[in-house]
Amino acid sequence: MDLNLVEDDEQEKAKKWWKENRAPIISGVVLGLSIIIGFNWWDEYKTGRGEAASMLYQQMINNDADGNTVSSQTIDLGQQIIDQYDDTPYAGKTALILARIAYDNKDLDGAREKLNWAIDNAGQFETLHTARLRLATVLMVENKFNEALDILSVEHMEGFESHYYEMRGDIYLSLNQPDKARDAYRAAIDGLSAESMYEPVLKMKLDAIASGSKS
């Protein structure tokens, strides 16, 4: 057998196979590279946005820590984070701070607006539950007790059980429903973490209900 003929035949088969399959192979390689480049670009994009939001958030925190709760710069920085970086964790945290500033300045409408924004947009469960609890507090101040109970009526509390039940107890007391308040405070005690030192406060609330029922 002529080895040169065999080699030539194999080369011809390879050339023919390449002509028939080069288009899908090249397309696949290009697609694969595009996907890799796209993922890398998206990761860099998200990282960059997170870093930019972090810098603005730190500026806002520093400004707020100076006691400038009514500073327009603090509020402007916070609003910039919410408007431009709403897909980062800092936006929800910023909404909580702006809500607190509004509340301190007796702007309950503004506080509710920012807390509702956090509830609707925050991706972190800690921020979400904190916003719910603070919104319920604002509603209680406005004597909107039933609305506050609706806000607190959630199935998954993810470690915030004691906070939810305690606030429900406070609302039921305001509605003059001591039996429901008692049950809520007991549930709040059951929901405390093992290392919590808050149990005496909840027991004081329970004792106050018992004293009130005897008088």
C-alpha cells in the first residue's frame, strides 16, 4: 500500500469535512466567545455599579452621622442612589435612612413613600422586613392600626418573628384587644433567639396586661 496515497486520501476527506462543517463550527466558537465576553462584561458592569453605589452610600452615611439629618446633600445623595442604582443592595438601605430622616422631620408621607419603595424593591430580606416593621410603626403613629396589622401579616418572617409579634401585640393593645395582645407577646417571646436579652421587656408587657385585667 502506498502510504502517500493514504495520506492524500485522508487530507481530502478532512478538507471535505471542513468545507461541510466549518460554518456551524465557526458560528459555535463565535457564540461561545460572545457568551464568555458577555458574562465577563456583565460581572464587571455589576461590580462597577456596586462600587459606585457603595461610595455614594458611604458619603451619605458620613454626612448623616455628622447630625445633618435635614441636610439637602444627604437627601440628594440618597435619592441619587435610589434613582441610579436601584438594582444594588444600597438602594434599599438608603430608602430606610431617607425614611428615618423624613420621619424625624415630621414628614410621615415622605417616610411612608420611602418605606413602601423599600418593600417593593429591596432584594435583601433584612431590608424588606425592617421596612415593613418601620412602616407599621408610622401607621401606628397615624392611628391606622388595621393597616399596620395588614403590613405585619406575612407568612415568612425569616428570623424577625419576635419583632413582628411584639408589634402586633402593641397594636392589639391600642385596639383594646388584650387577649390578642397577650397571645402576640407570648409568640414574640417564643420567637426570641437563644442569646437574646429582650425577654424581660416582653414579660413586662405581659404583666402589664395581667395587671390591667385585674383592675
